[in-house]
Amino acid sequence: MEVHLGIDDTDSREGMCTTYVAAEVIERVEGSFKPPELVRLNPNIPWKTRGNGALAIRGEVSDYGEFKNQVLEVVRSHRMKGSDTGVYFSKKDPRKNPEIRRHSRKTVRSVVDPEEAVRLARKEGDVVSFGSGRGVVGALAAAGHKFNDMTLELLAYRKKRFWGTARNIDVQSVWNAAELYPLVWDTVDRKHGKIVLTPNSPCPVLYGVRGEKRWAVRKAHQKIRGEEPEKNMVFRTNQGTDEHIIKRDLNSIEPMKSVETTGYVDEIPRTIEGGHVLFTIKSGDTMVDCAAYEPTKKFRNTIRKLSHGDRVTVIGGVTDSPMTINIEKINVLEVARKTKEVNPSCPECGRNMESAGRNQGYRCRKCKTTSPSKKTIEIPRELTEGWYEVPPIARRHLAKPLIRIEMNYDTKQE
């Protein structure tokens, strides 16, 4: 019998990870299952736990009722106390339901009413929830998600006795694994000399290897030394796809959404307390701040090179009070021409002329040549047109690395 399962919000800031629960379901529940799917949802939601990821599992079982019982046993034994867990079961493929697909897309990009999600989920499946049940929103979104672009992540999990302790990873082995770039990416941050595949939370995840090919993420995993994982699993995912981005005019952007919008730099970059760099873009009568926060490190140096009149496309999440775009990528479309006036040069000796007196032009003392006015010269700009992105140490799960665009990796469909 065909089954489709969605799970969300089994974790908290104190521990657990819904991907681990999904891995446990595949290992412990009777049935034949396809590779699990990790669907990252709207990263701007304030009540998210960490990475706002929901899980889908699809496969075949012999007894639907027993399947539900076994799944719920796994969920109950692993979900964190206080989590708002949601579980969705269906005998039909929810991806074939246009209404559920729209719900899934909206959950990645916007804000969804939990009551509406429960109503929709019950139309074609069964729902079990814990706590407030807000997790039903993500559970249904994962089960109904259809990939327009897809990447992979191999997640290695820690043995239970190590949960909550410092992770033991051989750093050099991670750099060796990173040699599989660009088929494997966001394993290290080369500009800042750091590894970036380990989480900072006390969750069961030891590390995650992201990439394009199953063999590549597995080969990278095999190169990594240190603490021995309990197990590992490869997830199909929308990470690194920019699925959360909505194209909007500047005057129509909204908080808690991620946008791609274009404007002209109106107020030049300024550094504020904390090392954050802000500038203002303008389109028509609308002006909005854009921010490169301190965790983006050297990316801020690029932002500081912007100048009044530069035309840019900014991609990032929108916050309010005041309205600000948290930059994930920026495309410098046009670099404004900058000029200044200087004393003219003598055509004979090449030296700079001096003022001949008020309103009397300029002259060369040596050659006696004259010029009626100053000359205008262009100021070289350090910034060139093109795309720039935040480094891996500051990249959001859903943000698409530029290398995926350059290598035409962002064309895979389900």
C-alpha cells in the first residue's frame, strides 16, 4: 500500500532533530521506503526552532494502521518535551493535489494559518499533533512538496552517549573532503579558513555534507575522520535552491518574506555598532535599508565599496521595525561613474597648473601656459559589476550558492 508521511517540529533548542526522527522511522518501521526528503521552510518565521526543516517519507507498507502506530511510537519516543509536533499520514500522493502543493509553496515563502493547514490535511489524510500542533503546517508542506530544483545532504548522526558534548572532527580530513568541490559545497569556508559542516546545537547531528550527487556526498563522508557516527542517511532537499525567494518591486516587499528586488543606492554604506554594515536603496519614492550583518565577515568589505547611484539587485529576508533586507546575495547591475575636478596639467611639461588668481583661471609658472578652468577626471571604482554572496559561514540553508548557478547545477527537477 502506498503511503506518504510528513513530520515537523520534534526538536527544541535543547536538542533533537527531525531528520533524526525520520531516519529512525526508516530504520524501525516496517515497510519499503524511498530516500527521505528534507524540506526547508520560510527561514524568516520567528517561531522556528533552528533551520525550520520538515521531513517527508514515501513508500509501501502492508498495513496502514500498523504503519501509523509504529511511526507514532518513534515520534513519541524522540520528540522533545514542549515541541509542537505535527504528523501527517496519507494513502494518496499529496503532491497530486494542487491545493496541497500551493500550501507547500506558501509555507516555504510566506506565513500559513495552522488551522487552515489542519483543515486541508484532513481532507486527504490523517493528522496527529502534539502541543499547539503548529507542526502540522510543516508536516503537510513536506508531504506535498514537489522539487523544482534539488540538492542532497548526507547527515551523519552521533552515538547517543555523545549528544550534547563537543563534537570531535578531524579538521584536516574535512578539508580533504572539500576537494570534491563543486559537487560538494558549503563544507568549508575557504576565505575564512573554517569548516562549516557541523551544527552548533546539542542535536544528534555530527555533520552534514551538502552537494549535487549521491556518490559525491558519500565519498566526502568517507574522507572525514574523528568521532565515529552511529549512522548516516542521504536526504533529498531544497537546500541551496533559493526556493524561498519572491521577486518583488521595492514598494511591495513585506516582513517575514525573502525577496529579490532592484533599486539604486541612495545612502552610502555606514557601519553601525556591532560591526553591521547598512546602506539604503531607492526605487521611485520607496527607500529601504539593506544590511550585511557582522557574521557575514569579509562580505561587508564588498558592501562598503558601494556608492550613491549604483544600481543593484538585492536578495534576502525582510525584517520590520525598521524595514530591512538581510542580504544573502547582491548583483551589482551598474556601477555609477564618479568624477572630481582637479587643476589642469600643463601641456608642455605635464606639471599641475596653479591658480592664476580669483576668476583668472590656471597657469604653469615654468612654461607660462594657461587654462581657463579645472578639468574633470573619473575616479576609479574598486567595485565591478556582477554577483556577490555571503560566505558559507553565514549562508542560510535555502540560499543558493553562486557556484550552483555557474555550473548549471540548479536545473534538476523531480
